[in-house]
Amino acid sequence: PGLQATLRPYQREGLDWLQHLAHHDVGGILADDMGLGKTLQTIAHLLAEHASGRAAARPSLVVAPTSLTTNWQREIARFAPSLRVVLLTGSRARRHPRYKELARADVVVTSYPVLLRDEDRLAAHDFHLLVLDEAQAIKNPRSRVRRAVCALEARHRLCLSGTPIENNLGELWSLFDFLNPGQLGDSARFAQAFRKPIERDGEEAPLRALRRRVGPFILRRTKDEVARELPPKTEIVRTVGIRGAQRDLYESIRVAAHAKVREAIAEKGIARSTITILDALMKLRQVCCDPRLVRVRAAADVRASAKLEAALTLLEHQLREGRRVLLFSQFTSMLALIANELAERDVRALSLTGATPDRQRRIDAFCAGEADVFLISLKAGGTGLNLTSADTVIHYDPWWNPAAQAQATDRAYRIGQTKPVFVYNLIVAGSVEERMLALQQRKRQLAEGIYGAASGGLGEGEVESLLAPLD
């Protein structure tokens, strides 16, 4: 009751499995492939625990990478609005007063870095369910973050990870020792009974024994296995939080641009201020993508880009799973930066922009498997391409007109595609990009209105919203 979503059959099975674990007072790993809704299944589980009264008097705690904390807050508000959420992120001055709200919270969301900084404060609270998102963060049994999560008091524990084993079986032991201490013995005994004979000697009997022992506590479904239950295309919005120097740069540019836009509108009216408005919004969008795109002196020393880091992590996951990726951006300079990063990581990539001399040769090379990532400018590759050899699309930055993005997505999602297509939209939380998404939903004719002086374009209230401070 209260879940604002319709679970697909495999997601309902996942919810049943999570409830089954809780009923038997054991922890487990939800290891579904990326994009199959581990977050939604977990939110449904949290809501079920709350609705049953089992979570009474104790909040549940979700610990996630910093870049995913706002996404958890957003998804809980979307799918389970009845759950009261407290977000413990940001500076000490911002987050410490929120600890007073924990007694009335249903779900607390924090990050691994904050967990380390506030270890004693969090350890002073008792939780109902402790959820670790991207749980491979505790794969090192000797790490401080693993010791910190193991010290937390919770009735039930759950790990979410599409890659519970990245390098060796010791990582699996680390997760299970957090979930169900003692289930796999201590580290030395596990190494002797399983790691050495399996990893070093390739013995089958210990492998089968380990599978039997951990099998009931791991649920893993891949996109291919559940494709019959999925629509042909799955859209995913991945929010990214910016902080530090990048956040300060965004705010400084926003304040200056806002004042300039207000002055232009007061002097010429909104219809004749289009160029000023677009210039202001473009600078903010560039900061969201990467500060190096912004041609202002204040940006020269800002090197960190939260979205670039998120995109590279996403690409790493997709390529590890054998996916082939189309990545679109409106900024060719951004594609060049991404291409340099991929080259340093020895990732095979091709680029296609309006300046590409031999367009068809690049297309044929990608279709022939000569690269795993195709970096495409939205203008050059939005139409006229058949790239059904790709099954993943990443929109690095949003565009005003959702139809333009849909056309770009259709380079992979078209007749001839035999795999489910997963589309990721990278959005900086609380920024002009997130507000652009809201405008897309409310006003499908936004692009026509902003480039011409047609009535029904951007109103002053919408311009004010786009130039509002970061949430």
C-alpha cells in the first residue's frame, strides 16, 4: 500500500525475496544488473516494512556513494511519498542539526564519506534496516568504511551491488561477514576452504559448495534474462550532486547571470532578451558538464567535474557487462574531454561531430565492433544513423526539446534492435538541468518558444526558476 509504481513481475519477485529474508532475520545481496530497479525494489521493501509496523520506532538507514544520495531522496519521494526522509549530507554545519530529526524519520540517507566523519553519531542510533548501495565499497575487509558499517546497530542488513565480486572471493566474504557474521567462517578459514582451492587450483567441489551456501542469499537477474518482462526501452534519470569548487563556480556565475538577465528583461522585455537568457543558461549548463568548458577566469582553476566522474563510472559498469554505448552531448568540447579520459583508460572509442571528415567510415567502424563507445554530438548524430549494435544510450547533458533527445536515442532503439535499450540521462541535482527536465514535462513546445518570440515560450517565472540557486 502506498507504492506509487507498478512492479514488473521480476521486481515483485525481488520484493518477495527481500521480505522472505527479513522474515527469517538474515541479510542478502540484491545483485540485479544495472538498470533493473534495485532502488525501486528496495523502496518497496522499506514501505512494506513500515506499513506492517515492523519498522516502528526505528528508522532505516541507506548508505550510498555521495553522487547517489540525492537520487535516493528523489526516488523515495517519487515512489513512496508517505515515507519521511532525512538526508545527512553536506557540511557539518548543515547536516549535524538534522540528527534531531532522526527520531521522527522513516528513512535516513547518507554517504560513505559522511558515515566515516559521523561514525560515532550514527553508531549512537538503532536502525531497522541498514542498506548499503554500491556495496562493493566495503569489499576490503580491512578498510575503515567496512569497520564503520559493521559497527552500526540494525535489525536487518541488505547489500545492493551489481558487482558483488570484482576481483576475488575475499570481496564476497567481506560482504557476507557484514550481512550474516559467521556464515562463511572467519577470513582465514574461508581462504583455506574456498579461496585457495577455487582461485588457485580451480577445484569444482569447493565452488559448488560455496554456491550452495551463498545461493539463497544472493538474487541476481540480468537484463537479458528479464527482457521479456521489460519494455523495449527503459529510461533512467541519474542525478549527480556537485560540491566544492564546482558548486561555488556554478553559484557565482548564476548570481552574475541572473542580474544581467533581469536587467535585460526590464530594459527590453522577455521576447527581446532571448540571446541574453540563452547565454546565461548555456554557461550554467557548461558548469554542470565540466568547468573547463566555461570561458571565464574563475573557471580556470576548477578541475573537478562530478558529472564526468559519474559518466566514467557508468561507462565502466556498462563495458564490464559487455554493453556497447552511444554517448551524446551538445558540446563537442565535452566529447573531446571524455575521449581523452577514455584513451587514458585504454577504452576503445570513436567520435562523430559536425567536423568529422569521413562520417560513414566512423559509423561503419563502430558497427563492425572496432570500438565499444561512440561519442556523438547531438547535432551530428541526432538523426539518420542506424546503430542498433549499441544497446545503451547515455545523454550527458539534457536539451530543451525532448524530441531531439528521443531522436538521438532512436539511433539504437529502432527496427533491427534485438536487445533491450537502456537510456541514461545524467542530470546535476538541483541545477538548471533538473529544472529543464521539469520544463520538458510541462511544456513540450519549449524549444519553439525560446528560439522565436512565439507566445507560450519562456515566461518570466520560468526564467526565474531556471536561474534559481542550487537546491
